Amino acid sequence: MRQVGAAIAIISQAGIFQPAPRRPSILRCCILSMSRAVTKVAFHRGRTHSVTSVTPTAVPPATATTLSDVKHLVWDWNGTLLNDLGLVVASTNVALTSSGGQPVTEDEHRRDFRRPIIDYYGSLLGRTVEPEEFARMDTIFHDEYRIGLLQVDLAADARDAIATWTGTQSLLSMWFHHELVPTVDRFGLTPHFARVDGLRDPIGGGFKAGHLAAHLTELGVEGAETVLIGDSVDDAHAAASVGAHCVLYAGGFTDPVKLREVGVPVAGTLLEAIALASR
């Protein structure tokens, strides 16, 4: 769910339904052109050496195609199908207070949250968060998150929304793959998805764009044939980066005002999101 890094390919298979891989021609829009500031991330043995914050702006139209050309739906998990905002904020507050920060409310989190998460933590703490400290905070966050996960349910209309879509569907999350797969299965959703992918690295917090590109490549699906339903500005930017369409869900992690500034359709419910994605 949380990663430091902009584009780490998702490559392992983990028993999810997978068609024979082929490499489609995927439209790749440069994600940097959608930001007022540039993020440069340098890796050395899995460590991030420098990160500067990015202020998201409106995304360009996905392609010349219309939503009527869409055949495949990619679902986001946390804050979209899974109604875990309260748990995420509670876990964030444990991580923040461990570094001397003050807790935030759900409204504050929805207003201020952004990726990379190391920058979000830094903005709340009023100082730069070094990679080693972020790794410690990320561990604290996920330890706390696991404690409350069994008490979290799906969004109220998640099952109906999944059942309503007439095309193929898959799931792409920034949460750890080895925990995502059994959780999706526990809710009985696995048979609905052609593929389920999560983060396969030990630490996260970065952007979704590269993961979405790898996800579609493994599925053999073109970006122009795809719509992504998620709850964050980063979801819209990831969709634009592969030429996919996007519908944002206002019931998740992000203030609806911020979502509407992106310039893609915004839905109040998941069923409404499906309706918008089906037009």
C-alpha cells in the first residue's frame, strides 16, 4: 500500500488468474508533465536518497477514445473497495506520534494526504523525514493496521458495483501483495478478478503509475481499453500515464474538492462510479 519509489514493476505471479503474457502497445504519458514540481528518486540497494514533493495538477484526456471503448476495469483497493479510512488514519497517527508528531483527523487526512508518503509525513512533522525514519514509521503503520484489519469491511456497495460491471475486472493495490491476496480471498472476491496485484517490495509509499503499466502488461490489456476506479489523485495520474480512463470515488482517502480539481469524473458511490465508467 505504501511505497517509496515511482515505478517498481510487479513481476511475480502468486497464483492469480493470468493469461499468457504479451506486450501490448501501451500509451505512456509522462507523469512528470502533470506536476508543478518534479520528483526525482534515486535508488541504491532499495533506499531512496532524495525525494522532493509533487503538487498534482489536472490530468490530460486519456486518449481519443471514449468510455464506450472500455473493456477492462482496474479497481483500487484501499479506500475504494475496502472501507478502511478510519483504520488508515488511526494507524497513521500511531506512526506520527512515534516521531513526535500530532495526530490528524479523518478530514485533515483526506485534505492533506499525498504521495510520496514520505513527503506527507514530512509536511505533518514540519521537517524532512529521512529514509531510515520513514522505514521505521512505515513498519509501525503496518503493524497497527494489521491489528485492526479484521474489523474492516468492504464499502457498502462494493459487491453490487463489482457485480454490475459487464467487462473484465482486475485489482491493483499499493498494499503488500502477500497480505492483499488472502484478504481479497477472505471477502470472496477473487473469482471476479482476472488478476490481483499488490506491492512486492518490503517498503512502499510512492506512485502507482509504473505498477499500473506492469499490471496491464501482464493482463495483455491496452490502456485505451481500460478504466481505473480509485480514490486518489495518484490514481488519476497513473491512469493518464498509460492512456487509460479514470473515475474517482469521493468516499475514500481524498477530499472530493481535490478530486474534482483533477478533471476526471468523480462519483459519490461505487455504483455511480460504474455508471460513469460505462457511458
